[in-house]
Amino acid sequence: MASLKLSISLDTVDSKKLNFYVNPSLLPNQCSTFSFTSCIHVARAASILCCLTRLKHIRVSRFETEFSNISESNPVDRDTLFSSKNDLVNESKKFVEGQKGRNSKKGIKKNVGFRRNSNEIEREEFFVYNDSGLDVNYSAIKPDLNLERCNSILKRLERSNDGNALRFFEWMGRNGKLERNVTAYRLVLRVLGRREDWDEAEMMVRQANGSGCELNFQVFNTIIYACSKKGFVELGAKWFRLMLEYGARPNVATFGMLMGLYQKSWNVREAEFAFSLMRNFGVVCQSAYSAMITIYTRLNLYDKAEEIIGFLRDDQVILNLENWLVILNAYSQRGKLEEAEQVLVSMQEAGFSPNIVAYNTLITGYGKSLNMDAAQHVFLSIRKVGLEPDEATYRSMIEGWGRADNYREAGWYYKELKQLGFKPNSSNLYTLITLQAKHGDEEGAIRTLDDMLKMRCQHSSIIGTVLQAYERAGRIEKVPLILIGSLYEHVLNDQTSCSILVMAYVKSGLVDDAIKVLGSKKWKDPVFEDSLYHLLICTCKELGDLDNAVKIFSQMPSAENKPNLHIMCTMIDIYSVMRHFTEAETLYLKLKSSGVALDMIGFSIVVRMYVKAGSLKDACSVLEMMEKQKDIIPDIYLFRDMLRIYQKCNMQDKLANLYYRILKSRVTWDQEMYNCVINCCARALPVDELSKIFDQMLRQGFAPNTITFNVMLDVYGKAKLFKKVKKLFEMARTRGLVDVISYNTIISAYGQNKDFKKMSSTVREMQFNGFSVSLEAYNCMLDAYGKEGQMEKFRRVLQRMKESNCASDHYTYNIMINIYGEQKWIDEVAAVLTELKECGLGPDLCSYNTLIKAYGIAGMVEDAVGLIKEMRENGIKPDKITYNNLITASRKNDEFLEAVKWSLWMKQMGM
């Protein structure tokens, strides 16, 4: 077996050991550091070696394009980064050798860049020192000062004081020192970049272009460097495009800075644009390839990442350590671990030594793939190659065993991590808490929480982690056992943590625990407390746990001032659902007496409470109170409730007024609104208006329901618009919305219009289409034939009812009493009355009113008066129709005193 070795930790790069800088942020954040290691057969790697051998290998570092090691106070070195030498473009061996001059301690270069000698030293009389630092002694300089000397002075000022540098730059401009002076413009752009004066910088570029300066990459790199250093992605992209507009050709440093900037923000669009241009220009920037691969890997765009890996081969890029590591990571993240191992073989072929980062990467990859046997093998092979597992190694092993749900192994590595003096990261702690919650190790969880506290994790974060872990495990009831000591004390003192905890308790049905915490809390914030109680009550309501909602409400501290409107309204709604209307009304009256004004939602809840309780009168009184508050604008739901209430109360005027109010409110009508308006306002609006609403409903694409069709059939039928009746009936039948009521409605319409032929044909059609002739249809025919005096047909209908075993209802008996009374067939009336009593129904208010009318026609006034007494004995209260029928009967039979008597009685009763 081939022993594959690689040794560099991205978290602990030592510039004294390597000529290579690696930024950990370049790598995907699946773990705190990269990890990689493997021992595989050489033969297994043969397939990848045949293609990777085409790549050029080198054991030196990449070109430092991110400038992360360059101090702002070291402008001499920064000058070299904007050099136009060819070795910067090609990253040649000449540049690599130049790295040897780097200071081993400071990480900077020696003997390069600007160096003052005896011929270049400025005369000290040119400078003065004041409160702002180094400045120019303008009295000692003359307009004929040569250009080289001016640039030298400007360079010293740029290092010392931005304001003084800008002032001297203006002096140079006034004295004609800026014509074709690219160096001066580049220096002042450096100052403007530090000051983040981007508009002035753009104006300066235009000025330089107009002064005959050649705008090359050095000019734009100055500003792009400032953007890169400060992390301004959009500004960096803007200046890059401006660079292209001016025709300046980007160099290696340009693409290095831009790609590093885009990588920090994971800006894939701009990164792809810059990378594509880099390849079109033929520029080879190793860090740009690494950045592009890293971005794609982080965004799970693995196919594109592998495409960039292919470009490395196609472009014959000399791979540095960073290139190898990002390739390795891309394959590991995707789960292509065999390819990752083969890449490691190629790294060894390139001469790289064993590195713990590579092993950690491979461990992480195996952990994500749940292949912990392979991860364990990799871990054991680390010491065999002369390395020691580091902090990241143990962290990766903990995460891997955690994904595999192996608490024992994860716990062992966690203990080893601590014994070696390493610290777990937040992911390790969450993994361990999750495993302990799932496996029921509350004692271990307490120890883990202690570790979190020792690491000075925020209490709120710890509580959130615990709740998330135990909620996932479905063991939230164990949380009170582990939230002890300072953690519980924090809950009692911090309102945010307290609210998170009690919310978790309530969601899991631990209302008693939540109430205990709320009763022991030490923080004081009445507004926040009300909001928290309201949220808890609403949560119980959404979960359907209404009893717990009541329990929480009953444990609330009494309001010192006015009761909370939102809590009270929510509880009214809850009590209404529970049908505890007395408690609901008590809360409403408490709100009313306290002077708290209801809002629109409050009125909706109270109105629905009274509707559910069957108290429509009280609901109407609440609506009247709402109408007095001009600032209350009902929503579509409250409008529909109002329509239904007024319909049930037969308040036709209210319905008409409400309809026109809805039109003015500009509320957007939906399908239910159209159906509701038509169904409720059928008797309150003119037929033309109803027809207009119905047609508009169809144009809007809404579908009328069966009730709406039947209501419109009734409206058209009563208006004798039988053509519309026929058309509407066909429409309903086409949509499959015709029912028994539809036929009953048409039969009634034809009967009222005395069109007995169509009435009969409709009955036959009803039977033909599979509907039995209903009691309502029989009643319609009885009423129609009886009122026209067609008693023979009237009797045949009664006979058909008996033959079909169709039982009569009150309406049937009342029709018979009325028709027989009109015919003065008093014996038949008596027989019907007897049958009515024998069948168990007994006379209702309408029956008595009809009997009084029949007795009046038959001249039986005393019997009619006797019925009033019988009604009262049977608990039936006479209405206005009763007394009017009695007065009419008395007048027809010349009983005027009796008529006057009952008239006075009506006035006395307020009728």
C-alpha cells in the first residue's frame, strides 16, 4: 500500500515554514478546518493518475493576490503588487525565487521596491512637521521643481497624512505636474481608496484619462485593492467593469483580488464573469481557480466545480497546495471519496508531504457519507505517517459518529478531545446534546451544559440548543431536569429566554411547567408579559388545547390598569368554541365596562359569539354600537356575518343599506361574497340589482353554488321572468347543481303564476330525472289548485300523497285548513284539525291564524275568540296577524264591539 502524506493545517499556517498563505474562509464550512487522509493501493489510483499527470506540479506557494499579509503601513511592498513585470503575469520561477528575500519573522520582502539612496533623498527643507504630521514646506518649493522630485514628495506624504497628500496633489495640478503623470494619480487614488471617497476616485480616473495618462492595471488595481481589503463586493465589481471600459488589461493581481473578494461573499455571478474574462485574456491566476472551485463547492454546485478542475488541466496550470486542497475538498464534499483518494496520490507525486489537513478532510467526507468504518481507519493511520491528530481531527470524528447516531463513539472522542486540551466547537456540543437527548442520558447532558458554560457560551444559545435537541428527540419533558443552576436563573431573569422556554413547554403540553416558570420569573415588563401570555394562549388555541388555554388565562396576574384587548378577545373566541357563552359574555361586559374600545377584530369575535349562542338580538346591538364608531371599517368576513345576521332577523332595510355600504367600501369580492350577498339580499334588493350581481359573478369567473342558483330561480319565478328561469335552470343542470329544491322552486313559481300545465310537466320531469316528488312540491300543488278552486285536482294531490306515504307537515295542514275555510267547508276544517292533533303535531301559530280566518268566513266568531284562549293555554303567543284575523272576522259578522275591543287591545300591546 502507498502511504499518502500531506501536512499543513489551514487553521495554523506558519509563514516561517511555508511560502504559502491559505485562508480558511476559502474552504467550505462543513467543519472548522479542512481534513484529509488516506492509505490506498497505487493500482487504485491509476485511473486518475493518467489524467492528472497532464497537470504541472510544483512545490511552491501561490502568488499573494489577496494582500492579506501586507500591512497598510508598508507601502513599499504594496508598490510591488502593482508592478508590471512579466513575472507577475505568469507567476514564473523568477517570482518564486524572489520570495526568498522575505523576512522570516515579519512575512515581508527585503531589498525590493522603492529605496531611498543619496541621489533620491529629498531635501529636508522641503518638509515640516506639524500637528497633522509630515507636511510640505510650501515656502521652500518652487513651481519648477522636477517631476521626479514631486512624485517622491507625494509618495512620502501618502504614507504619512492623507489630507496633506491631497493638498500637495492639488499644488501639483496647479503647477502643471500632472500631465501624463500616472504615478501621481495612482498615489492619490490610494489615498482616496483609504478614505472610501469613491466618487472622487472615479472623477480622478476621468481626469487622468484626460491628461494623457495611460490607464493600465496599476491604476485600477489601486482602487480594487481598497475594495477588496474592505470587503466591498459591488464596488469592486463596478471598478472592474470601469477598468474594462477604459480598455485597461487586468493582470494576475486584479483577478486574484477580485476572486478573493467574490469568494468572501459567495457571489457566484460576479465570480463567473471575472473567471471567464481571466481565461479569455490568457491570464493564469492559481488562486482564482481555487476561489471558483470553493464557491461552487460551498453552493453545492459540484458539477461546475469539477468543470473548473478540468480547466486546471486544460489551461496547464501549475498546481500549488491550495489548488490541490480545494480539489480534494470538492470531491470529499460531493461524496466522491475514491476520487479524493486518487487526488491525494497525485499530490504525493507532486512532492507534497503528509498533512493533517488532508486527513481531516477525508475524515469529514467519510463522516458525511456515514462511512465511519473508513473514517476510523483514516484516523488510526494518522500516527503511522508521523502525524498527530489535531483539534479538527477529533471534531470531525465527533460529527461523523454523531451523524451515524453512535453515542458511545462520539462520547469517547469528545472525552479524548477534552483530555488533550482541545476545545469542542459549537457543532460538537450540539451533536453531543442531540445524542444525549435521544439516548436519554440526562446526566451526560448536564455535564455537556457545564462545558458550554465553561466555554462562556451565551446562556440564551445554550437554552436554544437544549430545546431544539430535546424537541427533535420528543423528550421535552426532560428539559426541567437539566436546566438547573445558573441556566435556570438566567431564564428567570431574561425575558427572551423565558419566553422561548415557556413556548416550548406549551407546545409540548407542559402547561404546568410553563406556569411554574412564569410564576417564578424575576423580570418586569408588563407589555412584554401581556404579549407572551397572548402568544401562549393563541398557541394552545391553534393546537386545539382549549382547556390549557383557559388554564393559562386563569393564572395570569390581574391587570393593574385596563384589561388587554387582544387577550380578552382571544378568550371570548375560545369560550365561544367551547360553548361557554356565559364566561364569554362576562369577558365582553368587562371590556365594555372598562372603557376599552373594540377594534374590528374584537367586534367580529363578539358578534360571532352571540350568533353561536343564538342571541341574534344581542348581535344586532353590538353591530349598532360598531356603526357608531366611524373608524371601524369591517373586512369581508365581518360583512358576510352582518349579512347573515340581518337575513336571519328579517331586517330587509338593514340588508339593503349594508349592500350599498359594501359597494362603497371597495372591498374585493370573492366567490363566497357573491354567494352570500345573493342569498341574503334576495328579498331586500330589486330583481334587476340581483340579476346584475349574478351576471357580474359569472363574468368574474366565480361559480355560483346550488343555493345561489335556487335563490335566483325563486327571484326570477316570483318576478314572472320565466325565460330567465328556464335559462338559469339549464345552466344549473349543465353544472350538475340541480337538486330537489330547484324543482320545488320552479313548481312553486308555476303554481303561483297559475300555469298548471308547466307545473305538472315539471313534476313529471322531476320524477323522470330520478327525484321523488317532495313534500314541498306537493304543498305547492295543493296551494296552487286550492286557491284556484280546482278542488278535484286538490283531492287527487292529497290522494297521491297518501299513496306515496308522504307524511304531511304543518304547512300541509295549514293549506288544507285555509282552502277548506275559503270554501266554507267547516266540517272538513274540523276533520283536518282533529287529524293535526292526532298525528302529534298540534296546531302552531300559523294553524291558529288560519283557523280564526276560516271561522270568521263561516260566521263562527265565538269559536274564533275561543281559539285565542286555547293558544295561550298551549303556550303560543298571538301575533299581529292573529288579532287582525279576529278583528276581520268580527267585522264581517257585524260584531263591531268585539272588533273595537280587540283593536284597543292591539294598541295597548303596542302592535
